[in-house]
Amino acid sequence: MPIEEKTVAATFAKMSEKLRDIVPAEELRYKAELAFEINQLKREKNAVILGHNYMEPALYCSVPDYVGDSLELSRQAATTDKDVIVFCGVRFMGETAKILCPDKTVLVPSPKAGCSLAESITAAEVRKLKKQYPGVPVVTYVNTYADVKAESDICCTSGNASAVVESLNTDTVLFIPDEYMAGNIARETGMNVIFPIRNPRDLQKRQADLACTIIGWKGRCEVHEQFTLQDINKIRKQFPDAVILAHPECRPEVVAASDFSGSTSGMIRYVRDHAASRYLLLTECSMADNIAAENRDIRMLRSLCIRCPHMQEITLEMTRDALLRNQFQIEVPEPIRVRAKRAVDRMLEIRGEGGAA
Ligand code: 13P
Ligand code: SF4
């Protein structure tokens, strides 16, 4: 997977095979030097680099040993025999790797790579929800911090969310923190979504609502919440042949109006396996470049291009510095890690979209 050539010139040649239509040659030459240095450091430090599908094209195509969505990268982290895991993704992803591999050094190259979903709920809020809905299982989207996972029964990713909810075989689940993903799961599973009530006097009336119900939380991804049904309608009018793919963090009406919805890797596979000539991706913008680099004969519409400010923090420079300075180390307190691991392990047992358990 990584481009590990013997000279900078060879690294540049390999990178430009994929990226010559996407990244200007001068920028690519500079990035090839960085990639070459990173691949050398990686060997010296006995490190593995995991790259999320949202990484910018030059990084995505050059240094990760594995690229993928959150579920695939969690699985890779769980099985690595390297001493150091460099997670080119955001903090919650690094935390998941640390939860699974407490003896490894886990580095996320920027301390600023957060996530609006992970910030949207605290462990104290989950404890309050559990008091309000005693006995109702808590399904937690993996885009959360370790202390929130520790309060949960099971985690899920965009690749197995509906399968996780269905695996519980209960009428009611608490699904946190993504409001829109809860709506999308409800559509797939035939459940309905409600949100926690504020007035305790309404509690009795609420009991009647609880058949086949997802109790959600109002967290949102700051990138995916920006795509609207009007956007889709305009694109369909101008480009009737475009196939529209939407991540399940998008609004339910956006997902319903798209042609396919799945995890980031699910969307990559969809493009690989179908023969449409033009695609629009309703997800983080870099992924369109990464798909275009792999599929030179298709056209990716570049309207509605929104980058995730957190993923954007991870650059080749920061990745090199992470390896050079052993930064920024992810730590999870042991009592929290042990409880969070139970929820993550249960998630890893459930099949994802790709079929792998
Ligand atoms: P995936 O698990 O589908 O890669 O999604 C992660 C994410 O943060 C999407 O915004
Ligand atoms: Fe979080 Fe959204 Fe960025 Fe994904 S794209 S890391 S959900 S803020």
C-alpha cells in the first residue's frame, strides 16, 4: 500500500502516476520528499501508519500502510505487531486504537484534530440518560471519546450501525450522539426516533412512545449537516446522469434522496463496483480526490466541496514530526479503557457493510 521507493525521485514518480491530474507537480515534488522521509522514519521506529479515507490525496497515496474507514482501521489497529501506531485521522480514532492496543504507542499527528460529534456529548450526560431510561441499551457511535464509550453497551461505526442496533433485539435503544445517523438507522430498521424530554411531567406520556424506538441525541457532524435536499435537487437538474452518494451522517432526507449511503469505504467500493460516468459525493471533500486518483475514467463533481477542519489538521509535515518527536501521544486512563474496550470489542464482532466480521 505505501509508496516506499528507494529514492525521492522514485517516490515522486510513483505518486505522480496517481496524482498528476490532481496535485500540481511542484507541490507533489515537495510532498514526495516528505513522504520519502516519513517512510524511512516509519521503518526506523517500527511504526505502522493508518490513514483515514479523508486524508488529503498526497498523504493518502504515499505513507499509510492501511487506508480505510473507522471500522476497518480499528480492525487493523487491533491486529498490528508494530510498536507505534501513527493514526492519520482524528483524536477519537487514535483513542479507539489505544483502547484496543494499550501497550502500543499511539500517535495522532495534531492535537487539534477533534470532531464536532465527539464534542457533542459528555460521559456525565450519558449517565443522566441511563438514569432517565433505565435498562435501555446504549449504542454509541464510534465518533465519541473514550469516557463516553465506557458508559456504553456497544459501539458502532457508519459501516455497521443498523446491524449493531438490530443485533440487540430490543424494542428501544439509546443511540448517541448523531441525531441524523439515528434518523437514518430508524429508516433502515423501521424504528422511530425521539429525543430525551426535558420536563419530567411528560415522562408518563413518553412511556407510550417507547415501542420500537431509538432515543437519539442532538449531535451533528459539522461537515455533513451542511448538505441539503435543495443541493441534491439542483445537482440532479443540471447533471441528471450523476450518481449521488451520501454518508449516513447526512440529514435523513438527504440520504433518502441519494442513490447510495454507506461508510466512507462503502462509498469507495460503490464507485469501484459500478459503471456510472459521473459521481457526486456528499461527504468530506478530499475523498472525491482520492477516488478520482484510483478511477481515472470517472468524473467527480466538485460542487459542494467541504473539508473537515479536524481531518485537515493532519498533514505530511505533522506526520513526519509525529514520528520524529513521538507526538502527540494518546493516553486513556486504564479503568475507562477497560470499560470502553468491552463496547468496542462487541462492535468488532458485528459484520460491517463489506461483510467482514
Ligand atoms: P467512516 O467510519 O465512514 O470512515 O466515517 C468517519 C467519519 O468521521 C465520517 O465523518
Ligand atoms: Fe467529525 Fe464530521 Fe470531521 Fe468526521 S467529518 S471527523 S464526523 S467533524
